[in-house]
Amino acid sequence: MMEYKYQNGDGHSNQGLEFFEVVCNPNAYATAFDAKVLITMRSSEGLKVTTEGRLSNLKGDVDTFLDS
């Protein structure tokens, strides 16, 4: 499990992304290509989004998002 939490330099939560978590257990699947990841994001305003996707597609999806 990996957890990432961002706070700005003065110790106060920023006005955007407050919490980001990625959870994956590839041992629970027949092959690593079948593995899925659970991604949770929470904004400082309290909006929480959780989604599930294939581990093999995660890198491509992140690259596409960063390029846009």
C-alpha cells in the first residue's frame, strides 16, 4: 500500500488535493496483468473520489492526464 499526502510549506492544507492513496495487491490475481488498483483522492473541501482500474493501464492514464 502507498499513501501520499500533500500539505503546503506553512503546514496548512492546500486548496486542492489533500489526500491521495493507491492500493494494489497483485498477489490476489492470477497474473500481474490482471491486477487492479484502488485509487482514492480527497479534496480540501471534503470531496472524496474512489475508483478502480487495471494496474497495467495506470501508467498510460497518468501520462495522458499529465500531458493534458
